[in-house]
Amino acid sequence: MLVSHNEIVAIVYKAFTGMHREVGEADVIAAMVAELEMAGLDGIRHFNNASPYILSEQDIPIDIVHQEAGAIRLDLHGSSLICHLPAVMDYALEKMGDLDHFKIYLMNCHNRWLAYSELVKLAEKGIACLAKWDNGTVPKHTLFTLNQGFVYPDLYFFNDSQGNYNTNDMVIELATSNFDIEQDIEHFNHKISTDELFATHQRAWKEGIYVDDEQWLILKKMAAAILVENSEESSKGAGGV
């Protein structure tokens, strides 16, 4: 079915607000999901998959495991990336300062595809970005590269793992010049180019966003169920029946 950007933002906003999380801003998260969906990369499905983690995880701070000039290693304690990444990126950019290169190691996190919109935002700052992570299923490895001067990334997919990555980890690298990825992409199995993503995004604005019917229904049911439950609890807390 076809929906609008505003419809996605509105229903994701309701769903996340109903979760009553202390970490994460509903409007930012809704925009992250919508941007991924507009790129044709299943933002709603990824948010639906993230929801059980968001609902069950504890509201605990991220731990800085190690920090040095040009690099930081963070432990997210099994949390969904969507709740923490905006703050992580702000912190990393502050630490990067005038450095030419900065590396972020994210340990024990889930739903890494939802990092997409925060990484794409780096284009506005003139910063090149490379992100990579291993998956539990095919494709076994994903490589995100955003070169300077481009609005959208190139995405490479590999059916075999390309390194010693824990499937709950993610590596993000920022730089003031483009990365040399020739060796990294030597054996990729599938690619989505920046031109394809641009065309998909523009088509979504003009014609609407095609979403999977089943995933849309799951999202709507989840938002409605959470809102009803919270409404009933709120009424009891306020002296209602």
C-alpha cells in the first residue's frame, strides 16, 4: 500500500511515545524510521523488529569501555541502536573536533539498519562515513559508504562474513576525506548505489511510499495496543475507574 511520509512519522511517534522510554526522542526516532522507509530499505519492518528490544531493555546509560584520540568504544548492553545513536553521533563529532579521522565501536547493540538516517545526515557536514556490521543471516556482512559531495550512500552486501565482527556490534568511521574501499568491496554480492537511493527517495516524495501491508498492520496494531494500555493505566493513576 502507499502511505505518506507524515503518516509514517505520526504512527511511529505514537508507538514509541507509548513505550514510555527514558532514552530516545520520539520525533527523532520517527524521522529515522521514515527516512529508511523512503530509501526503500524497510524502515517500518526494522522498527517493528526493534520494538521488542525497546520494550524489554532497561533504561541504563551507555558505558564508555575505552577512549583515546581518534577512537571510542561503547557498550550499549543489548539495547536497540535507535534510542541511543543520535546522542552517540553528537558526542563522537564533538570528540572528533579537528581530527581527520574518528572511529566508533558500538558493542552489544541491535537494529543497526536504523542508523541509516543519522549517518546520511553527515553529508550536510561534509564528513565522509563508512559503517560496517555482520548479520546473523544472509547477507552476512553490510558495508555503508558515504563519500563527500554525495547525499546518499553506496551500500554493499556480502554473503560471507568479511571480518571478526560480533553480530551484535557495529563499526562507524568518520573522516574529512573519502575512504579507500577497493579492497573492502572486492567480493561483494550485491550493491545499492547512491543513484538508486536518490531515485527511490525522490519517487517516494512524488508518488508516496510503498510499504508492506503486513508490516504496516503490525505497526498500527502495536501503536494502538500500547496507547490503549497506557491510557487505561493513566486513568487508574488519576483516580479513574
